[in-house]
Amino acid sequence: MESFKTNLKPNIQSLHHVLIIEEPTLKKTIILKEATYSIGRQSDNDIIISLPKISRHHATFLRRTDVKTNNYSYWLLDGDLQGNRSRNGIYVNGKRCLVHELKHGDTIRLGDEVIVNYQIISDLGLVVEAGEGFLKETVKSQSEPISKKTIFNKETVINPERQTNFLDNYELIRLASFSELNSQPIFEIDLQGNITYLNSATISKFPDLKQKNIAHPFLSDLIKQCNQNNNKITREVRVNKHIFEQNAHYLPENKIIRSYIVDLTKQKKLEEKLQWQEEFYRTLLHQVPVGIVLVDGTTKKIVDVNAISCELLNYTREEICKLTIDRLSWKQENLETNLQYILENKISLTDEIVLRKKDGSTVKVEMKISLVGTGTEPQFLIIVRELRKDSISFPPEQIISLNDRVFFRQQLKKAIAHGKRHQKLIGVIYIKLEYFSEINNNIGNELTNRLLYSFAERLKSCLRAGDTVAYWSEDKFAVLMPEIDTIEEVAKIARRIAHASEESFKLDEHQFILKSHIGIAIYPQDGEQVDTLLNNADFALYRPRLEECPPYQFYNPTMNAQASVLLRLEHSLYRALEKDELLLHYQPQINVNSGHIQGIEAFLRWQHPELGIVSPTSFIKLAEQTGLIIPIGEWVLKTACTQTKIWQSQGLPPLRVSVNLSSLQFQQPNLPLMVEKILSEVGLEPHLLELEINASTLAKNREYSYRTLKQLQELGVYICVDDFATGFSSFDCLKKFSFHTLKIDRSFVQNLKNDPQDLAIILALVTLGKGLNLRVVAEGVETKQQIELLRSLQCEQMQGFWFSRPLAAEDATRLLPLDWKD
């Protein structure tokens, strides 16, 4: 046999794969050498392009070798190797593509701002630019070269006459694919076993191959096995702790044997791990004390099942593995809906369901269904647990029709997406009825179902419009509260539910009081995924409660402490209303030109038995959340009118009293009737009562606001728009509604300085009010300078601490006769 020289190599030119990248402000030339290059805006890319229209990982250059032909080229992929695509795409020669095998001269466009030209050249002096054949200097790149790229800071001019030196595309690909450029280890031996060639990857990975020669595992019996297998073999070879696949074939034209080496170590370890997992699964399947069913995700056919499942349903393993899972379900549509939802959302789901046994009888079970395969071969792992014999039977259709778990999960998923976009909180509430199994045992299924239905109806009445309630299991309900602004909103609903369940239910001659446990999780602090929120609400549901805690538990202990404080404050506020702890203070409104008091505003205070006088800022918000603001507001209105009538009976000049209405008060449909009743009972003329309403409150429901204001004005009551100019809605309200008084917000007055812009704003507000024939009052006046500036701007009526703090009725009585002109 003829041997080849060890230094034999083809007589070819050295080729280079080159990218010429043109950005708006610079150009850079990069020689491609590595197997992959990522290009994008983020700093971890191999080629960084810091432009806004370039995605973080915009594209990938991937070197590819055809093993059969040994051809070598670069491919371009849209996005990264994990399947994430770019935002603006990649265009090659004007056409958008996801994957493209690059050819010499291809023009690539990235994000409308970057042009990349791909070339295969034998001489770095020959750089052909797309569409250009003239001199052009390249802007020097300021970016530092990294290990995977070489940047040339000058461009070589192309002479059209020299372009004839370029090889055609086929020759370039063939030459560029030579083994030396391949990252896969390749070596050759002659028929005497002498090594004739080692590529750089082989030398790097197996530096001792040439020294060991025939003793090396890659060379052991290589020639003999090739002769015995038609000059071609594939075998596994162990080198130290690694396992490799060696593909060798004889090349008769050169009388050599060429070997390609692939590292199988990771693959073999993965195979061993999978084999262990398979054995572990088989052992677990037949030893766990619950039923397990494995179902094909596409066909729904039962793939495998353990002995407990067979015993539960009275089938043999062979019989049950011939069925589809829906054949076992009493209500096929429920199970099919659950499986489809799990498949689409890649989640686990627990549900109660009735299965049909082989003899046609049924058994109620709890199923936990998980997706254990993805892609083209999904599978469902179903854990089946028989529920106790005395479990409550499925309630009638009106209970089930509330909503089921699948629908609830879908709504929660939508709410999370909406909450993420609009920065809204979400409340997830579980309600579990105590001792319900015992009740069922005592009264039977029929009455139990009616009791569940009654509770469900009462539960729905506690919720807001847009909330979702679902029947979760035999004694458990779930509530979804989307788009909430504060935690207190959830606590308020939870309190309502707790109180509602404790009110008696009367069914025939029976009377029931249900006590409930309530667990709450809040998005996003308690979780940002469907399952996380449900699990945390469930955790809160079963957390032990202290005696002084509210009848609900948040997942977050800090929220529980806050809820306890609010609950105690709520109870104290109820007591304050019952025990006359509330009182009013009065602050005069002065006409600084005449010196007379034009009106007086009533302010609510709380005389707490331990804390003393409590400012409304500490409890008004809670009163609105609990609904206590309605009876408190009615008390304030009646007390203020009564005091005004007392001053009138003492011979003081008639004085108009101003009373603030909260948003919730104004939205009560019976407001005009309640005002008319109070005025009639007290005997106060309607024009001596002024109701202050915030402009933003009026803007919430314009039709209702217009109708209510009209009814109040028909009574003769005066209307004041409060906190004017704090929002655009204020000016809009002046166009839509009729008022008597306009109040300039304290924020404008307190920031008033001798500044042209500030003065112009106040002047505009005063002029606007007077132009509409409105009484204009500036509130929050605290300094002499503010008085003088407001007077100079034709604003005569003022209110604030400069004149007097809000005073108790007895103290305010002494102020009313005074002359405030000086």
C-alpha cells in the first residue's frame, strides 16, 4: 500500500468570511472565525450595535458544515438561538427572512438603519462593497475589539480590474469548507496507520494523539474494522472519562482513512439520567398509595396506569389502557375543558370529578392533572384520590353554573395581564365554610344543596360589579377582585362576606348560621402568576387566627396587622356614632372689604375617649370604605343646620352654613329627599345651606350629577364647587353645571407669591368666577401678604387660619358679631 506524506495539504488559497457593517455614524469590518456570532443592542452580544431599532439580540451568524460534501458556510438567523425573534426583522437582498444561507455579496439590512455586506475573499485587501466601486474612507470604530472579531480601521479601495481574481460562489464555498476551518475534530491516516493530517480542533482537543499513534483508542483496530465493514464504520470510543462517536471512511483516491469525531459525553449522561428516571417512575407508579394515570395529550388515550387506579375502577391494566380518558368521565365536557385549558396554559389543575367504573357505577374523586410533556408529544399525569364516602354530592346545576375553576383561572389570567399594564392591584379570596360536612350529614344532600345556593346568592350580593365568584369545591368558594386601588377595598369585601355568612339562613323549618374562613392573596406582592396567587390565598385560608384578628387572613402578615388596626378603628367609629363622640367645628368666611362674615363652614371632628380630638384625615377614608360615611354625613348635615338655626334664634344675622359632601354621599339616590327632610325638620330656609362638592366627583357620572344638582337647586339649596382648579375637570364642570360659589383651592393660595405667573393664575380664576356671577372664596389664607395680594386681585371673600381656626360652636358664637374689616 502506498503511504502519503504527513505534510500533504491541498494547494488552496486561505479564505476569509467578512462582514462590512455600515451604521449611520461609523463603518466596521469584521472577520468571522468562530462557530457563532450574536449581533444586537445588548452588551453581551459578540457584535454590538447600539441603535434603538436594533433588538437586544437581533440576529445570529451560525457556521454550518455539510458532512457529506464537506461544504462550509455561514447562516443568518433572525433573533437568538433560544427562538426569540427580533422586533424589526432581518432583510437579505431586500426580502425578509427568518433563516438564510449567506452567499458572497449578500446585503443584509437590520432595523432600517444598519446595512451589512457579506463577502468571502482570499485577500483582505479585496473588500467588495454592496453597490459601490469607488473610493470611500471608513470612519474609525471607537468600539473595542473582542475575542470573536477583528476590526480593521481602514478600507482598501476596490479596483474593478482586480475583481476578476474572485472565484465564483461554488469555488468559494468549497474552499471555505476545508477541514482546517471546521470546529469538529478531523484526522486522517494512511493504510500503514500513520497519521497524515490533524486539523486544529483535533490538535487542541487530543494533543497526545500523534504521540500515542497506534496505541490511541481512536486508532485501535481502525484499519481492520474499516476492511471488515465495506470501508466505513461508526463506533463509540471511550477516551479517559469521555465518550466519542467516531465516523471513519476510506477515500480510495487518496488512499487514506478520514475520521470525524463527535463528543457524546453529555448525550450519554442524559440517556443514563433518562433511563434512571424511567426506572424511578416505574417504581413510584406502583408504590404510591394513590391512583396514577398517564394520558396521551393529543389522542387522550390512557398510556399507563397503576394498580390502585385499576382497583378503584374495576378494570385490568390491559383493559383500561385501551380506553380514552373521557370514557371514564361521568361528565365528559368538564374533563375535556380542563385538559384543554391545562394544555394551552401549561399549568397544573386540581378538580373534583365523577368517574364511571367498569360496571357502570360512579365514584367521586379528586384529580390533580399536570402536563408532563410539551411540544409534539404532550402527556397528562393524573393523580386520582377517592373522596370519602360521606362527601357532599355535586350540587344542583344552579350552583355549578356560578362559575367553575377553569373559568375563574381564565379570568384571573386576564386580570393579571390587565393589572400589569395599568398598575392595578388584584385580590384573590378563598371562602371556606366551617363544619359543612357535619351539616350535610345532619340535613342530607337536598337541603345542603339549597343552603349552598342561598349562600352563593348572598355571596354575590357582597361583591362589586365586575367581580367574579366561582364554586371551588364542596364547601369552598373563590372570589376575584380585579382593578383595585387599595388593600382596604379587599378587606371591606371580606368583612361583608364574613358578616353575610353569619346572618341566619332559613330553609323550611330549619335555620342555619354559617361561619366562614377567608384567605386573601394580593397581586403583585403575593405573586404574579395564577397558581402562585391561588396557592398563597389557600395558605392564608388555613393559617391559624388569633381572637382579636379580623374574620379574614391576608397571605402577608403585615397586611393582617394593618387589617386588625383598621378593624378596631372601624368598631370605634361605629361606637363614636352611637355614643355622640362626633362633633362639628366651624370656620368663618370673611369679606375683607366689608369686614362681615359672609358664611361659615362646618368641619367634622371626633372626640375620641383616649386620643382626644381626632382630625377627619385619620378616619374619613375608612368611613367611606366601610359605608359609615352615609350615616355620619347625615348626622353632620342635620347638626350643622340645627346650629345655624340656633344662631338665627339668638338674634344673629342670617348666616349660610357650608357642608362638605363626600363622593359616596353624593352618589346616594335619596340625597335630595334626605336634604329636604332635614331642612323641614330643623326649620331652616334652604338658601342658608350650601353643599360643597368636589369637581372630580361631579365628573364621574355627568348625567346623574346634572339630575341631582338640579333637584337640590330646585329645593333652594346653594351649591359650591370645592377644590377648584386642581384638575382639568374643574373647568369642564363650570360649562356643564350651575353653581353659586367657586372655591379657589388652598394649594394655589398657599403657594401665592409676588410673582407675575402666580398672580396671573389667581386673577384668571377670580375673573372667571365673577364673569359667571359666582361668589369666589379663597381658602387656606394664612398670612397678611396673601390677604393683600388676593385683595389686589379683586378677591374679597377669604377663609383660613389667619382669621380663625375651626372652632367649637360655643367659641364660634363669640366670633360671629365681630367686625373683621381691620
